[in-house]
Amino acid sequence: MRQTSATIIASRGKKTHITWGLSLFFMLVLSNAFATPYYVNDGTYSGERWCTAVGNDANNGTDPSTPKLTLLSVLTTYDLGAGDIVYIDNGSYS
């Protein structure tokens, strides 16, 4: 059976859509796989959501157990890229 032009265009459109969808899926998965989390916590440990220790700017800030004390320290220590996340925990910041 011979396909008409309209059927071929529809088939190509469907393939393109599926390919684009898979590409988008892998792009999102891979971009999150290489994203770096950073953690900031104030000087107290009370009612925290993400961090397991008080903040200190001498910490590396890349783990919940070693959060930075200030957002400024994260920004001056690291060159944040697309997809990176900074988790700022509950507390008082000035």
C-alpha cells in the first residue's frame, strides 16, 4: 500500500515529537545529575529543614552536614552554574 504525502508528514511529525520528547527527558535528567547542591544555615540549629549542622563559612557548603553561614560565602567561593541549587535553611540572616 502506498502512503500519501499527508501520512508521511504525520509520521515524520510523530517521530520528531518522540525524538524531541526523549531528548528533553535525557537533557533534564542529565542536567540534574550534574547539578550541585549548596547549603546555607544560620548559627543555630533549631527547626532546620535541610541542614544537620550550624553554618560556618569555613565549611565547604556542599553537604547538609557542612553548610556555609552566609549566602555571600557560597557566591564568592563557587561559580554557580545552571541547575545548581542553594538550600537556605530556616533562621536569621543579616
